[in-house]
Amino acid sequence: MDSPEFDARILLEHFCSVRPHELPFVSEKDFGSEELAEAVKKRVDRYPLQYIIGSWSFMTEEYRVNEHCLIPRQDTELLVETAIKTLPENADFIDLCTGSGCVAVSTLAARPDCRATAADLFPETLALAKINAEKNGVADRFSPILADVLAEPCEDVKARAPFDAVLSNPPYIQSHVVKTLSPEVGYEPEAALDGGRDGLDFYRAILKFYTPLLSSDGFFAFEIGYDQGQDLKNLAAENGFCCKILSDLSGNDRVAVLKKV
């Protein structure tokens, strides 16, 4: 485990209602909690902490999470921050591969003038995103829809177009790399990670199928892998877009913003 102290604190807070300021005074206490013991066993086996407690924070919102969705990560906050700043007033946007719904929901939470369509391939995942929209008070502006991002958009999606933005944190890890990731990642849905042989399958499909659904001044904003900036610039140029790559706090490629030339 990367940070056993952090994990222990979170588990004590969740299962034993121990507040952070109380931790120095309970180091010798035996809590006798079966739930805590089972949770510790799972964590020792590298089961993700977020799935154990069933929720995780992202931006300023709290999200219910389980094995049907990718765990929200701080890296993705740059995508949301970009959307919040770039969307025009009263925008309609679509979030593809929505997962937990964190991209769409946190964007809507910060932009009460906007509306979102959230697409995912799996009913269980989409149901979780809907719960998170309700939990964070944006359900009235959040429209979940079952859709295969790698295929021609269904009529329900087309009926909601044109979109002022297409946002997505799609699967972008190369297929051969997925199996080499940390044990914790192995519990997350592989379909939310595997971007094909070169990691670019979803970007190609989204640009092919969703460019016709973009408004004249609309934009794409994607989360990308740390080394995919040039790949996205190439794909953008092939499809008639200019591309700006934004870096995360570590200086790695993290978000690609594509606008029509």
C-alpha cells in the first residue's frame, strides 16, 4: 500500500466514526469492529480504498463509487476546470464514457446555467451516475443515456444535438499496458481503461461520430495520457481541428482542447 497511514485514518473515520483530531488519542485502542477488520483485510489484498468505503470526493462534490465505475481521480479535475471556464453561457454539452458522472456532475455544479447529456455503455454504470447527479443536486439538468461511444450515435443522442461541447475521459491506456498496472487498478472496470492497441480508439471514434453533432463554435475536451499530446494534435489536424494541450501540475500532458479551424 502506498500510504497505509492515510488508509488507516480513512477506515477508522468511516467504520468507527473517529474524527481526525481524535486519532492521536486512540492509537492503542482495540475497536473490536468486524466491519473494520474485514475492510482492513480487503485493503491488505489491495482492494481499492474508495470501493471499500463506497464514496470518494472529486472537486467539491462527493461521489458514490463501486466496481461499475472508474474511481474519480485528481488528474481529471483539470478537464472539469477547463470545461467550467470554456463553456459558453447556457451551454448544452455531452459527457461521453461518463462512468461515475463526475465530469458532467461537477461541471454542472459549478455552472448552474448549463445542461448535460451523460452517455455510457453499461446500465449499472449509468444508474450510478444518475444517483451521483441526484446526490449533488444537478439531476434536473443531467440526462443519462445508454450509448456505445464507439458506434454511430443513437437517435436519442442525435435528438439532443447540437452540443456546445463534447467532454470525455475515455479509456486511453494501451491494451498491452492495462495488465501491468497496479493491483488496485485491476479491480476497476477494464472497459473504462483499455483504449485499444495504441490507446487512441475512443478519440478516433468520438471525432468521427460526434463532429457532426457539435455546434459551429463548439469544442472537444478530452483527458489524455501523459504522453499522448502529439497523438491528439495529429488526430485533430486530420479532422480539421486545432488542438491545445494542457499540462497537469506534474507537467504531463493531461487535457486536449480541440476547436474547429
